[in-house]
Amino acid sequence: MKKIWMAALLFAFSLTTVIPGFAVAPEMRLPEWYRLTARVLTWEPGNGVVKIGLDFQAIGIPVLDLSAGIIWPGGFGKSTADEKASRIEAGKEWKTAHKAKAPGNFDGWIEVAFSARPSGNELKRRVDGLSDLSEAAKEILRREAGLFKTPIPIGMPVALYLDNDIGIAMPKGFVCTPAFPMNLRALMLWSPNVVLGSGSTAAAYEDFKRALRAKDAASAVSSIGKLRDSLKACGDSIPLKGVGSTHLGSPPGGGIGEFQIKTSMVLDALKFNEISLSGLGNLLPAIAELEKLVLENPRSFLTGFIHANIGTLQASAGKKIDSEKSYREALKAIPAWPCVEGWLKGESSKLKEESSKLKGER
């Protein structure tokens, strides 16, 4: 049976895992005791150094004997050592950073090697406080909580994509790229070089990519309409074929099966593309629509890209201060983004120049 690797697992450009304990019946799960996320903090294409940040949070109880590291794929070198912590109090966070030298552009998997154990006594107390379980069920969970004598592995595979423009914990098939030049910058659009679905859906998507290559915005928008219509006949998910080694390879520990994306996510991406392209002729309405879009979906896989396009459109509209703010918001969502970092520096330089001119005139 084929497995579906859903993009929803990769949200905020970080992968989150919460696994309360060992194998128990679904209705008798141990309380959550941790949350673990991973994201790319910095990426320097010039020297190949990438830094991954891990953010661990102890939920409700202290967590003991923590170890954090990254298992890097072949070709990566000069990696930093694992980090250790003896205890993290309930509600507190433990942030670690892990560097390595990448062989160049990369599209594949890394493995977060993380181990820890909850405080067994505190976990038992939390079980005692579960009001929706019978005493017999609580006794089973108390025994379960008593098994945490040594650290257990709670790591995870993380998709990693690196190119000259961006470093992100996301499969290549979900990454928006600079696709339409605009005043020394470019609009970010979701247009991965893949085969999307089949039949009329695949044909409409090919028309869209062809229009982008020709820098024909009108034809691109027309293709989006046709593609949206064809998606009405699709199910909850649609296959992406040929997305690169993230698809062709396997995350450590097992194969991913068929690579698919939720149809609703494709529709969101098409709406983002359509609004962004409308800004080529109507800057201010497009900015307003993108701002509305990011408010409606504050944790979408598109969030950073939406902020970046708002910044680019604002720069074209002469709103330099607003543009700088939008680029900073984009970098909060996607910190390792050399492309946008360069655009932000450009806006900051212009603002400093204009400020100096105003002071001189006074």
C-alpha cells in the first residue's frame, strides 16, 4: 500500500513531532510531554555552511537526559558535535544549533538524532489528573510512565532544500522560487518543475510553467484558471512527479511511497500566484489582497513567500519603509534566505541614503 507524504507535516518551514510515549491504545495515550521542531537558521551558499536549529519544549513535566544532533547525508562535512542537557524544566525550551558544510545545492533528507526521557514520577502525576479515564486505564498508563528509565529516541527525518537563493526544511516541490522579474527583484511563485497530476490538470500546469518562462503574465493567469477548474475533479490529494531526490530517495528509516500534496494546498498556492501576478498591473490592490491572504493563513507553507511578494510590490510602489518591514517578516518565517536578505539590504541602504539627504537639506 502506498504511503502519502503530506506537506502539512512541514509547517512554518519546520517539522514538528509530538509522540507522548510507547505503544498504547489510542484512547489511553500518555499526556504530551515534549514538542520538537527543526528549521534552517542560516545558509551561506558561498562557503556551503548550513546551520540547523532544533527547538525542544518540555510540556507539563521536566524532561531528563537530553541529547541533540543531526545525522548528515554523505557529502556533508565539518559538522558540529551533539549537544547535551541533563534536565529541562516543565514549560521551558532548549534550543540547539548544528552546523555542517554542504557539498553544494542539496535536495534530500537529514535525520534529527534526539533522545530524552520524561520524569516518570511527574508523568504519573499527570496521568492521575486525567479526569476522562477510568481507574483501570490510569493504572495501565502509570505502568507505561514507569518504563522511562533511560532516554528514548524521539528524532525525525527532515526534508532539506538548499540552492543559491534559499535554505529551507521543506521538499523542493513546495518551495516558491523567483519566477517573474520586478525592478531588480522578482515575484516568488509556486511553480516547481514537476508533473502535477495527469490529463487536463497536468496540461494546464504545463501551460502555466510555459507562460512563466515566456514572462507572459496574462497567459499565466489564464492557465491558473484552467488548472483550478481541473482540480475540482481531483480528490483530497494530487501526485507531484519528478520533484527531485526528496521524492526519489527515502527519509532515514523508511521509504515515503508516493509523493503527494493536498489539493487544498495547490489551490492556496494558485490563489497566491494569481494575486501576486495581478500586482504587475495593479500594485496597491495586490498588496491589500496578499496582506489579507497572510492574515487568513498565518501558518501556511506560503507565509514567508507571501511576505516577500508584499515587500517586492511595496518596493515597486515606492513604499520603502513598508517594504523593509515585509522583508523582515519574510525572514522571520524563512531565516536562511540569501535572496531576500539581499533585497532587504538594498531597501535599508536606500532608506539610509534618503535619510542622509533629508538631514542635509535641513
